[in-house]
Amino acid sequence: MSIEEKFNQAKGSVKEGFGKLTGDKKLETEGATEQVVSKVKEVAEDAKEAIEGAVSGVKNIFKKDGE
């Protein structure tokens, strides 16, 4: 989980809220988009870490079997 992506999600949320408050649809849309993009990046990072962990686990199994 990336702190940077959490920060970008929060920033997008603030931007979206400010856009709603001021009636600025462009700012509102930008904020919502930033939130989605940051969430997708965060999920992709989590998936990558999970896959790397699984690969490492499989490698360890084969190392033990080969001893």
C-alpha cells in the first residue's frame, strides 16, 4: 500500500469536494478522476506485491525440495 497513492486519493477527494462546493464541474471531475487513478495504481501495486510474494514462496519450496 502506497502512502503516495493514499495522499493522492485524499487530494482528489478535497479537490472534488471543493468543486462541488463552488459549482466548478471541471474541478469536481478532476478530483474524482484523481481518486480513481490513485486507487487503480494502489490496487496494481498490491497485486504486484502479492504475485512477487507468491513467486518467492514457490521458489523457496523448490529450494527445500532440491536440498
